[in-house]
Amino acid sequence: MKRAWLVVMIAACKRDGAPPVSLLQDATIVVGSDAAIAVARDAAPVAAIAPTAIELAIGLHAACAVMSDHTVRCWGANDRGQLGNGTQQDSATPVQPNLRGVQHLALGDDHACVLLDDASVACWGNIGFGPKPGPTLVPTGVVGVHDMARVFAVGGASCATAKDGPLVCWGDVDARGHRLQTGAHHAPTPVPGVAHVAALRDRAALLDDGSVVTWLDDGAPVKTEIAGATELATIPNAACALDGTGDAHCVGPAAPCQAPAPPPAPTKPLIKSGPHNRGHGPHRVGRYAPPPAPPPAKPSDVLPFGTKLAHLDFDLGTCAVSAGKQLVCLDDACKLARPWPAMVNVVEAMSTCVRLANGTVRCGVKGNAAAPVVDGIARATSLAGNFTRGCAIVDGGGVACWDGAGAATSIIRP
């Protein structure tokens, strides 16, 4: 009986000219079922759905996007391996680094790092984190960095915060993991005293508990008195945070609207380490007492915007998006400046550009109230940018980019 069943199956396959269906193709196929075989043979192929952009990041000379299939596309300059495709040839059209399972993306000046779905981190470009100097042309796992929750990139350094808290940094950092600007080449190094980082900027970090840590000139992190922060922005020698009530506070030597700090008190010498020995040898004096540990940096009073805030945007000056969705700024005297008339119904601000509720994008320049609409943007849904270039994810998952306030060019079509 079994032999007869097999003969029938073989004859049917020969008659129809179709190969037998693999039992691994669909677990619902029943062995020996003519109906199942006919369905599998006659089913039309399913068209592949093109991935769409879900996250953007921009460096100094290149940009990348995370796609809906958790791969990455990059375009722009590639002289330092910024595109991650194994070459150093620039590309105006997106190229795809050999990556899968990308959960988050961060771009520094000339490098990129990604957090993968196994909680590891891979980087490429001008980022030193191993024994071999020079640019890394393809995505390369950062050895020893695993079980991470977030990844960050600032300048020539990258960092990641572990699921259990500690912050680890590599690249342009010192032996304690503090960021430098000297082209250092350090392997991943823990940053003492900094953990559970939610956002990282040049010289400041926002922690999960809403506190803010800043770095002094000697690289030592100091916890500020800011509490309940939800967002972090920095300017040279100052860090500013938005708290849960919609107010902004700043700390640091150049914090706006803050009186200059008094000069530090001079240190006093310790008791002499030995007898005075008048006339019988050198006057032996002990070392000077080390300065005391710095107290928590005290934030400025609430910045006088005169309204509750929804978002900080210090790339346009001391500016913020109000809870009423208008861009508001302080002048050099910390007085409320005349509002930008075009910056209304703002739902997102990124560098020098804003996205309005109707999906249009406007870009401005500090000191100039004009903020022209960027042509060529069809309903932007998110922004990324720096002082010279901006990109937007548009409705449907495409990407368009522009220089300054010029017209946008489609980079990834939806």
C-alpha cells in the first residue's frame, strides 16, 4: 500500500512538471495531501516590501538612517570610512553597511556606532577602539562592550551605557573615559561616577533619575543640583536642562543669565613637615593642602522665557520651543527677544531647523528673524541636522536632505 502511494505521488509530480513541495516550507502542509500541494504550487509570489527609514543621524560630513528591516543606509563623505561599506569612496546615494538587527544609531564627527539586538555595539569610521590605528572601514564589534542599553556619539568619541548602569567610552577619550579633543585612541574605558545615562552631550550627561552630571576642565564629573530633568542641551562651558515642570536651568562658567562665580579661595599650606632648622639646613615645608572636592554645581535660576517650555534648542541661540509651540529666545541681556514670526506651531526643533505641525520645515540663523520654508519636503515626520545640513524622514518613510536652507533632495524614496 505504501509503495502504491509513492508511485502515485511521483507520477503526479512528473505529470504536472512541478517539484515536490518541501515539508520545511510550511508547517501546515499535510504529507500526502493533494489539496495542500495544489495550494503551494498555485500561490502567487509575495512582493517584497521595500524598507523605510525609521531613524536618522547626521555627522559632520555623512548621514545614516536605520531602516524598518533594522539594516542601515549611509551616504555622504567616506574619506574616513564614514559609510561603513569597506571603501573610502564618497557616495551621494545610500550604501548599505553589512549589518542586521540594528536597534539604534549614533553618529559622531566622522564615525558611526550602532546598538544591535543582542545588546552589543559595532562602530565604523574614524573611531579608535582597538589595537589597529586608522579608520575602520566596515562595522566592527567593540570588544568588551556587551549587554548595553543605549549608545551615544560625541565628536571623536563614542559611549554606551550598560543595562546595569555603568557608562563606557572609547575613541577620543582619556584613560578615565572622559572626552578629549586630541585624537586619542583608547579602548573602551569605564567612566567613574557616571551611570544610567539617558542622554549625553559634549560635557554633560542626563541620568535616568533626572539628575545632571557635568565635566570640569580636569575631566572629573560633578553632579549638579539640577533634579527632575527631562532634556539636556549644551553650549560651550555650560549645560542646560529642561525640568519636568517646563522650566530651564543652566550650570557652568558660561551659563546664561547667571552671575559670575566668585574666585576660588587660595589654598593654605599644611603644617611644616619638620623642624625649622634655622641656620642648619633648608627650610623644609610640607606640601600644600589639596583643594577640597568641588561642591555640586549650583544651577541658575529659571531662565526668564516667561512661559513653560517643551523643548530646548540652543543651536539657534538661547532658544526653546514653548508649550504653546512657538520658538522663543533670550537676547544677550537675557531679555525675551521678539518672537520669530515664522516659527509657530513647532512640534520639533533640531539644530537650526524646526518641523511644523503641517509637516513643513523651516530653517533659521541666529540674529535673523527670517526662517524660510525648505522646498521639496513632503510632510516631514522627524528631523536630524547640524549647522550646515539637515535631513528629514518624510511621510511614507523616505528621506530628504538639504544644505543650509536650500531645496531638499530625495535621498531615500518612500
